[in-house]
Amino acid sequence: MEYLPAWMFLALTILLMFGFPVTFTLMGTALFFGLIGFGWGFFNLLPLRIWGVMTNVTLLAVPLFVFMGVMLERSGLAEELLDTMGLLFGRMRGGLAISVVLVGALLGASTGIVGATVVTMGLLAVPTMLKRGYQHELATGTVSASGTLGQIIPPSIVLVLIGDIVGVSVGDLFMGAVFPGLVLVGLYMLYILLAALIWPDRAPALPREELDGITPFMMFKRMCLALFPPLFLMVSVLGSIFAGVASPTEAAAVGAVGATILTIANGRFNLQILHEVMYATMQLTCMVFIILVGAAAFGLVFRGMGGDELVRHFLGGIAETHGKWFVLAVVMGLIFVIGFFLDFIEITFIHVPVLAPIMIEFGFDPVWFCILIAVNLQTSFMTPPFGFSLFYLKAVTPPEISTGDIYRGIIPFVIFQLIGLLIVIFFPVLVTWLPTVVFAR
């Protein structure tokens, strides 16, 4: 009975590897082992746990941020941004790829939904880059990596979920994620510049005739018109949080209204669009919450049988032998490897509730550790065989792009993501400085 939680976790892992639905696997495993560990009295505890999940005010931000992201996808903002940034950086080698990274960062700060960003940029940017002579691997890798920036750049849905699970202020996580997100943007751009310098034929500049006739004033005007909408939304959402005017949930509501206003301003809004956005929001929200319910049941049984003590004892033994930093390396390596096989939501709900409290007990800053998890989870979108960013991109790219092109293209970006993770580990001030300054105000 002492090792029953370990058997429970092993059973869950095996069933997930066989492809069983996550929610039913979590709930079924919880019910089976709950009956073994607690008997029928287990069913007296379960409704209270699920009710606590469904009445959590913080989680109201999830459907609101999803609505904001899906609505913004329909606003036509991405096309204008890509065109303008492409012209701005087109004179230099790799300029189109750099513009894709910047647009991915802006869309990530405006939507927070990886799938919408990857699909939108895959449809718009990949054909353009191929037409200009970009290497298949560089084009697809750039779009795939840039689309995942919404995972770490606030407002990010995963930060809302992690903050609620660990018990850390979502506003602090949003502030703490700003500089790590910018570090990743800088690393992606550095790789593109190096690739363009070493292999000029892989990332050529735009032909001069395409840029002739565009005066500096015309460029400035296009920049203002293209950048105003995402900056307006960023200030509305993040500015209200950072200024202390609104909670993350209230700011999410502001963002949903702001995205709707931008869609109306672009002339894209109608009842059909509204219906599609609301339907997509309902689907994504239901997926998140049904997994959360299953994870709550699983966590109830796992903790009730002493699973967290078992993990704490195991990691504590490693810490005594090799130190807490070695434990951190083991945890980060575990999350990275699990990301090859599980989605970020599953990892967030299954592994984070067990690992985070123990790591915080070891003396690690909770905000900093949560950001490390978020940066690490970003790789799960790009690591085969189950990288969802790769699936999204393959579905919308031209026929000449093979799955091998996409898989080879993401390898350098995953390496630079890991470098970014190491930078955040070695320089915690990147995470802790901004929340401290804002809190001091």
C-alpha cells in the first residue's frame, strides 16, 4: 500500500502512452485506485473537489483569453502585420524570417493561443518565404517556433493555469514572463541572422524592385497602422494588470472586448464570425476544464494515498546526495522528456501539482520556478512525435513541404529554447526584477 501512488502514476503513464483519452484516463485511474485506497467513502470527497474547480474565479480568465485570441485571429491583424514587418526588414538577409518572429511575439502578446498563431502564420508566411527562396527547414522552423511564443509571452493561458495550481499570483507570473519571452525572441533572431550569414542562399533578402517606391513616410504610416492594434490590446490587458487597476480575470474581459472592437474596426465583424468565435471558445474551454476535473480527481487520490510524500522523500534523497540544483536539473529534464509525449495542459495538471510544492520547499522562488516550467513546456509544442505546433503547421503548409522538413527545421529552435531556459536558470533576476519593482510601486 505504501507504493500504491507509484503504481497509480505508472498505470496512468502506460494508459496515456497507449493513446487513451486524457480526461477518461485521469478519472478512471482515480476512481479505480481511490476505491482501493479509500473504499466507497472516496465518493464523498470527490464532488467537493470538483465543485472547488468549477467555482474558481481565477480560472474565468481562461475562456475570456481564449475568446480574445480567437476573435483577434479573425480580425485580419496578422496579415497587415506580416506585410508591414516583411517590408521593414526585407532589405536584409533573413529579414522575412525576423519579421515572422516579431509578428509571432506581437500575436503571442495579443492572443496567447499557440494554435491560432501557428495556423495564421503558416497560411500567410510560409508560402511567401518559399516564394522568396527560403530553405524549407528554416521557413517552417521559424513559423513553428514563433507561433509558440504565445506560450510564455503574457497574457498566456498556461501561466493562468500554473498560477492557479501552484497558488502564485497570475499578475506576478505575467510580469515575470516578460523578459524571458524577450530573451527567446532575441535568441530566435540571433539564430536566423547567423544562418543567413553562414548560408546566404537559405534566407535571401527581398528583391530591390519590391521595395522601390516605398518612401520613409509611407513606411512609417504603415508601421503605425499595423502596430497600433496589438499595442492597444497589450496596453489594455497587461497595462491594467501592471498598474493594479484590474485583476487578470478582469483584464481578460477587457481583452475580449478590445479584440472585438479591433475586429469591428477592421470591418471583419458579423454575426457569423461571432458565432464561430463563441463556438471555438466553448470547445477549447470545455477541453481545458474537463481535463482539469480529471486532474483534480487524480490529485485527490494521489495526495490522499501519500503520493506527494513519496515523491518528496525520493527528491529529498537526491537533494541530500547531490544538492537541490541537481534536483532542479532532474525535474527540468523530466518535464522536457515528457513533453515529447504529452500536451502542455496534461503536464500542467498532472505533474506540476506534485513537483512545484516540493521544489518551493527546497527554497526556490515560486514565481521563478513557475516561469521555468512555462519556458520548458513551450518545447512540448515542437518536440516530435506529438508536437502540436508541428501538426498545425503541416495541415496548412504547401504540398512541397514534407513532415521531415518541419521536423528538421525545429531542431535548432528547440536547442535555442533550451539555451533560453538555461539563461533564465542562471539569471533569476530576469524573472524576479519586474514583479519586485511593480510591487514596490
